[in-house]
Amino acid sequence: ATNPDAVNDLLKSVDIPVIGWDCALDTSTCKTIVSVDHYSAASAVADYMIDASPEGGLFAVISTNAGNAVIQDREKGFMETLTAQEGFECIGPFYTDGDLEKTANTMQDLLMENEDLKGVFLVNEGTTEGACQMLKNEGRDDLLVFGYDTSEALIKNVYDGVLDGMVSQNPYGLGYNSVKQAIAAAEGQEDFPEFIENDYVLVTSENIHDEDIINILDPL
């Protein structure tokens, strides 16, 4: 995801159509934005954890950095949905810049300081991989662990039972829909919706072998 503050002024000065994707650009700078609904996706993760741990308990969020609108939507979607359910508490977000070592250390600190921790939500690929490395090294398989984004390493962590699941933004679909809008803009189309939603998928240990999930994780 792009920090919109870093590019909004630049985009206002260019004389070509701009399509935003997976970002929170100022809509006055681009024709449309193609993205998943990050709040909704993270909320779905919270619902998954609520169903998996109906007795409630303490959960945590490890995040990458403060101030990014996309990341904030992921944090809020998870935390607000989880804590709206009676008996569920959430601490964090704890910021690690998405660094694997920082995330591993933060995960270890959380476990040492919160023996009753039931689960953790990791907001991007880097935080997910860092936490999984620590949990795998310590042999911990007693937590609910859910990440955001997908990679070969994270898929293996699901196979190995370290990671319960991860949010896929369906990157093939995201790219396809973005290019489709760019072609339309280049051909002169003027009217676009402000936001075009791309479907997300919760990839879990229960469905990772399903054909439709395999096609999303490896579309080519």
C-alpha cells in the first residue's frame, strides 16, 4: 500500500489518467481506486477468531507503522469487531515497521507478558512472517494466528500449522481490474466509480487445499 501523502501532490500535477490500487489516494488525483475493503477483511478475521474461540479472551494486534490509512483500516476492522463481542479483549496495535526481527521480538514479549493471550492478528506479510518465525522456533501451536497478505513462506506456515489463516487480496484480480480501468481511461472514458471493490478471501487451514483457493494463490 502507498502512503497517499507522499504522492498526492505529485499526481495532481501529471497530465495522464491515474488509477489507484490498494491505496487510499485522494480521489481528486485519480480516476478511481481499485482495492479490497480492508476494514471488512479484517473484520472477517475477527469473526473467524470469535467463532474459533467462543469463550472469549485476550487477543493482540501487531502492526507495521502508524499513519497509513490502509493499515489503520485493518487495525480498526479487527479490533472494533472483536471487542464488540462480549468477553473479548484486544491489546495493541504494537508497531514493528513490518520488520521480521522486530516482530519476532514483539511476539515473544507479548507471550511473556500475557500468559493468557489467546490469539494475534498480523496486519501485513512482514509482521505475519516475523511472528510465525518466532512461534515456530518456540514450538508454540496453542495460539490463534491470522495474517494479512500471502506468500510462499506464509502458505508453508499454514501447511505446518503455525498460521491458522491469512487474508488474500486476490492480487491477480486486483491487478487485472486495475489494468482494465487504466485501459478504459486511456481510451477516453471519463465516468468512473470512486471506489471499485476487489474481493478478498480468507485462506485458512480448512480451505487451503480447495481448488478455488489454489487458483487464487497460484493463478498462473
